[in-house]
Amino acid sequence: LGVSVGLPVDLGADRALARAARAEGDAHRADAEAARRDAAAEVARALAEVRDARRRAALHEETLRPQAEAAFEATLGAYQAGRVGVAALMMALREQLEVELGLERARADFAVAWARLEAAVGRPVEARGDGDAPERDVVENGQGQGHGHGQGSEGGAR
């Protein structure tokens, strides 16, 4: 005596569902990898902006500002001695003010670049005074410890 029951089993449909689920998983993994690459590229861009602004601020503060101040003082002395006219004095003053303006622009660019870096990293980035800030904090600590803003070796720009 035997009993048999016919159950409709469509193995082809099950296989198609499994393939679709694998394809959807692959697509999600590819999207996640693309997002990781985009985030890494954004951090790299932001770091480059921070480095450039820090370099420009340091150039203005350490080199251009002292040169402009010395040039103005020399021109002022020459003016007081009657060797140059008021036009030369005003030109030296203008050059000194342009250097100061360049320094303030570099500092502002640094602040904006730092904010972009923190936005790209997704947390506050600590500035360190060891010459490689903020790069080491971002690279070594990843999503880890954010200690807020500090004063690093950015020429007083942050």
C-alpha cells in the first residue's frame, strides 16, 4: 500500500529568487564600497586643503609679514630723513597691509578647510603640536577619539 501526494514545487522559481537575492546583496556591497572610496577621497581632499592653508598662513606669518614690516620701517626711516616721498611710504604701507590681508585670508581658508575635514571624517579632529597634525589623528584614530579643537603647528591659524 502506498500513498503519494503531488506537491507543486517550482525549483526554478526558488533558484531565481536566490539569484536575485545574491545580486541584490552584491549591489549593496558595491554601493558600500563606492561610498567608502568617496569618503576616503573627500578626507584626502580636505587634508590637502588643510595642509595648503596651513602652509600659506605659515608663509605669511613667518616670512612675508616680517619682510613687509622691515620694508615699511626702512621706508618710514627714509621718509623721516627726507630721502623718499610720501608716495613711497604709502606704497610700503599698502604692501604691509596686503600681506596682513593675505595672512587673514589664509587663516580663514584654514578654518574652512578644517571644518570640511571634520565633516568628511564625521567627528572633531584634534590638532597636535608634533608637526603632522591633523593627518596622524585622522589616519591613526579613524572614527575613534575626537578631542575637539586644539592648537597645533599651524602658525596660529587654528
